[in-house]
Amino acid sequence: MTSSRPASRDVLRLAVVVGALGVVFGDIGTSPIYTIQTVFNPDDPHPVPVTDAHVLGVVSLILWSITLIVTITYVMLAMRVDHDGEGGIMALISLVRRWLGDGRRGAAVVLAGLGLFGASLFLGDSMITPAISVLSAVEGVKTIEPGFEPWIVPVTAAIIVLLFSVQRHGTAVVGRFFGPVMIAWFAAIGACGAWGITKDVDILKAVSPVYAIDFLAGSFHYAFFALAAIVLAVTGAEALYADMGHFGRRPIATGWLFLVFPACALSYMGQGALILEDPDNISAPFFLLAPEWARIPLIVLATAATVIASQAVITGAFSVTSQAAQLGYLPRLRILHTSSSARGQIYVPGINWLLLISVLTLVFAFRTSAALAYAFGMAVTGTITITTILFFYVAHRVWSTPTWVLALAAVPLLAVDALFIGANLTKLVHGAWLPLAIAVTAFTVMTTWQRGRSLVTSRREQMEGPLQDFVDDLDDEAKAPAVVPGTAIFLNRGTTTPLALRANVERNHVRHEHVVIATIEIEPVPRVDPADRVQADSLGHEQDGITRVIVRFGYAEHADVPAALALLSPEQTEGPVDLEDATYFLSRIELRVGSDETMATWRKRLFIATSHVTADAADHFSLPRDRVVVLGSHVDV
């Protein structure tokens, strides 16, 4: 018995590592397809001449950029900070929001806003990744038959349409095959890279950081511009951190250190050796690493790997938008949970089709992976830099580490990030403006929604009035309404009287025998402990049949209100609540542009327009639609 348990645990750990390989590393694992080719692209507005010194310098910069940004910044540092097990930029924002009420509110507000802009950049990344990844894989057909080139864009578009069309089925089933496919992918690119190194073993010198430093110091006018493409080698680094909640730090670190990093490093060095042997190989160094007989299988495998990379980013976009909505940065979205057993398997239809239209637009507008690379780098560098800044702030608060100690690590890492941002700014007119435009748009929508929601909440609280005073009035015999049989459940957001309850009493002059006022609170944590899910309060009036219940959900949870209310005992609700026959009352607010100078008129119109995509509350809270009553009012913003 004792000997079998360690073995079973090892099998379980291996299964988690394989799962992580299939979901986490798709984006960064497909970067070797296009990174070096983009660096030496002769059509680049700032071309890098192909010389032995430059090839060694570029490969060395790639290896050490991966080491500093991915291995040190993310795997060794950032992944040690989590929010109840969750990672990623939204988790860091949640941690920063915890300190909005203390003496450093100003810094926390600025950093939370900075984090929100980083999340907006990630949405731009989610649009660019499927386009550049699938395009780069399909472009491999040119190495077999140049006549296939006109078919690259149509085939890419067809693959992307298919990819987004199957999103509604979820990734739980398909995900079982992701791990083995990616293991085959890393084995293949590692083997091809090792074979390529034999073409010119001098490329092994690139392992030394001396060549990266010499390239930066001796040929800075070339190296600086090359950084805009070298950053492509670390695309997907954010996924390692964002998916930590699904797999844990150790499996991700294990997969990275023992398979992904070595395979990618071998591929980059193999491509460098191939270019040292013949500079003409810059046209497609990744695919030319494979023997002619293996190129078709490699193209097929590359296409599968890029689809997996795209899938991971799309799923990440679903998670980020869902969490942003839960934290109050976006309206309530229609979210479908595609798996009853796998945590975090969600599908957001509106975001899915918005991404599809955006990705297809990018494919047809840019047409090549090289053209898209200019846009891709800015999204990546921006997200990485913001994540690094937030991490060091959170680390200082969580670990209470002296500022000067953190500065020893923060200054050099942020200096590297600053170099990458500067290099990508030189590509601003060549496509780097795109992710910035997407991020500014998303940031504007989210901050406008947050501001407008705050205004509406304030106006709504004035209209609703204090709940305690309202319940006290119901005990006044002169004001008491008639009591009808049954259970009424009123959904609410705070400590005020639900508009639907007030309207029912004041207009219909009745109330139900059992009244449950369910206040829904979304906590700045991924998941709430079931023991803390519900809390009942009689509001100081025993046996009047009115109970206020606080229902708590984490931002990464599905807000199933009936399931939460089922946790209540009869003692908490002054008798049993008949959930099977209860009527749910919702308050609907109609928004109108008001004359008060609360926001610019264009922002008011944007806020109202955004409100139209709000998901139906009955679906969002899993309410039985045939037992839902909606009562409304209007609010000027």
C-alpha cells in the first residue's frame, strides 16, 4: 500500500504537468516559428544586416531575454504572489484594490488603473495572437511550394472561423489532446534545433551573455531596433502566470524548466546556426530546419500547435472579461459554463464573436505574420512591464520586503522592459499603434462603465432608501400592507430597499408571507468558501417573515443564487423557504442622459450604449425564468 501511494501521486503530478503543457505554453512555445525570421526581415523599416556577429548577438539576446523575463520575472518571482491561488494581472489588480482604503490610496488607485490598462492590452493580445500564430504556421507551405502563397490567407481565415465556431462546446474534451500534441511539438522543435546546431556549432557561443552585451554595446543602432522583434520570443509569458490557478506553480515551473525552455532554446540556436551556414535561410529558418521529408508533418504539427496557442489566449480573454465584469469594470455578461467538473471552463458568446471579427480583420488587413509582428510586440511588452510593476508593489506589501532590496531586482528587470518598450515605439506607425488603440478603447469603456455604475448606484440608493427604515415602517399597523401566501425573493446590491419591493408595497399594497432580500456581493477574491457563502439577518424583527440574506461570490465563480439560498436553514429564515415555488423579483433601471455635469456627454452616451449588452439577470443568476417578475424605474446620468 505504502509503495503504491507515492507512485499514484507521481502519476497525478505528471498528468497535471502534461495538462499545463497543453494549455499554458502554446503561445510562448510557438514563438520560434516567427521570431528570428522577423528580426532579419529585409522588409523591416529598420533592417538588421545578416552578419555572424549579429546572428550570435540576436540569438544570445533571445536566450537571455527569455531567461530574465520568463524564468526570473514570472517563474521565479511573480508566480510566488497569488490571490487565493489565482495569478495573472486581474489577480494583481484585486490585491491592489485591497489597499484602496488605507493611507496609500493614491498609489493603489494609480496602480489599479495601470493594471486595468495592462488587462486592456491583453485583450489586444487576444486578437493578435490567433492571427499571427496561425498565419505563421500556414506560411510554412511556401518552403514546399511557392505557388501555394495565394492560399495562405484564405486557409488561415478558414482555420480561424472553425476555431471560434467550436468555442461554445468548451475545451474540456479537446483539452485532453492538447498536452500530448504539445509534447510532440516541443520534442520536434528541440530535435530539429539540435540537428541545426550541427550545421555550425559556433552558435553555441550565444549561450554566453557576452555576445548579447557586445551586440547591444557595439551595434546599438541595430540591436535597439532588433529588440522590437526579439520580444516576440517571450509572447505568452503572461499565460504562465494567469493559468497558475488552474495548475499550480510547481507543474508550470516544471514544464517550463525541463521541456519548454530547453526545446525553444535549441530551436533558436538551430535557426541561428542555419543562418550562419547560409544567410539565405533567413526566409524561413524555422521550417528549413526540418529535412524536406519532414516539412509537411512539421507544418501540420505547427498548425495544430498554433491553434492550441490561440485557444489558450481566447480562453484567457473569456476569463479576463468575466473577472472584469465581476469586479465592476464591465456590465454583466452572458457567460456559459461548459463543464460541470473542470474549473474555469467558460464561454462568453459576445466576446467570442467580437474576437472572431477582429482576428479576421487583422488577417485580411495585414496578410503576413511579419506585418503583424510590429503590432504584436507592443501588446506583449506593455503587459509584461505593467505586470512587473504591480508585482513589485504587491510583493512589498505582502512580504514587507525593504524597498531597497526589491529595487535590486526591480531596476534591472524594468530597465530591460523599458528597452523593449522603446524599441517597439519605433514601430508605432508600422502597426504598433494597433494594440495601443485597442487598449485605449477597452480602457475607456471599462473606466467609463466603472464611473457610470458608481453614479447610478448613488442615485439608486437615494431612490430606494434605507432598508432598515422600510422594514420598520412595515410594522406600523397604519402602513402595513396585506400579507399574501408564498415566498418572494428580491435581489439587491446593497443595504437599501430593492426598488421592486418598494414598488410592490407602495403600488400593490401587498407583501408575501416570506420575504427574502438577497444582497449579492462580489468579493475581490476568486472563490468564496462555501461556509461563508450566505449570512442571514432578521433586521431586528423576529417572526415577521422578512429576512435579509447576504450572498457572496468570488469574481471567478458562477453566481448561482438559488443554489446559494438552498444552503440556508429554516432557523435562519424564520421558517422554511419554499425555493421550489418562490417568486424572484428583479429591479430594472432605464438609463437616460441627464443635465448634471457628472461625466462628459460622450461618456454618458458610451455608458448607456454599453449597458445594452448587459446579460439578462435571470440567466446570470440562474433564476427560474417562469418565476421571475421585473419591475422598473429610470435614472438620469
